Amino acid sequence: MRQQITAYVPPGGYPGANVGLGIPVAAGVTLGVAMLLVALIDPRKRWWSFTAWRYRDPDAVEPSDAAYSAERMGWVVGALAIFALTGGLVAFVHHQSADQHRADQAAQASASVPAQASGGGDMATANDITQKILQLSFKQDRRPRTLAGQVAASVEPGATVTFPTDPDFVSLTLADGKTFCLNLPPDAPTKAPGPADPIVSIPGPCP
């Protein structure tokens, strides 16, 4: 069984990436504002401008003042409903994101307990080096493998990186001699990793 690091970047970015709410929120706000603007227009003038021409005798079928008031109130209520739905959508997505973040933190905390019992400090260093490789690769738009040695030496002096025959892997050796196999993406990541992104090193030589 090949031991490797689960440090990769899916095409759409990391699983923890924020959900894009810009378009639905903008659409909801725009629709709500448009409905309010319609409500501000005199309904009698609007009826005579856009509806009266359909009738042979408009005076005989013109709505009453109560009907005009009800129509205007309907536009206002509709706008408020749109604003409420948009706000509810934003609150729901943020709530889901917060729950996921707390779950990720709990999973990381539980996973760190056994790691500390068997070289957890070295594993944390390997994780930190891998994360910085991906961050620098994203920033400079360069292949992670070309930056691996530079980053390892800067994070922990004495660390070395070797490149096995398998082009998907690099081998990280820390200053204390412990080795970690890193499976880095072949190209620059589409998104820089953050502190909550799933980067977990597994010790052992590369296959």
C-alpha cells in the first residue's frame, strides 16, 4: 500500500472554500429594489399608461382607490419577502460554513492526539512545509515540485528534498532524519491552502 500525503487541490478549489453567494444576493437585492420602485410609482398613472389602452371605455373599468392601495401594498410586501428570503439564504450558508469549520477543527483536534504520541512535532513540521510549498506555488504560479527544496530548507534548516523516479512524489527528510512522502499536485494550485484545509502528512519513504 502506497503511503502518501493527502495534499492536493481539486479543480474547484479546496472543500472548505466559501460558497459563491454574490450572484443570488445581487439578484435578490436588485429584484427587491425594483419592486419597491414600482410601489413608489402612482398606481393610477401606471394603470392609465400601461393598461387603459386595452379597453374601449377605460373610465368604466378603472380600478377603485382601494384596489390601487392594495396593489401598491402587494408590491411592498413582495419586496420585503424577497429581502427576507435573500437574508435567510445568506444566514443559512454562513451557518452551514460555521458548522463545517467547527467539525473540521474537532476532527483535527482528535487526529492530533495519537500523532503527538509518535512524532507529532515532526508531522506538524512536514504539514507546515507542504502547506507553504502550495501557498508559494499558488503565489508565484510555479510547479510545487520546483519549490519543494527551497521551502523545506527555509522552514527547517537541514531538511532536504529528493525526487524519486515516480514524478508524482517527492521525499522530505527533516533535520532529525525522519522522512515523509509528499504527493504534490503537478501544477500550481488553483487556490492557496488555508489553515483549515486538509493537509495530513504520512511518514515513510516514497514508493
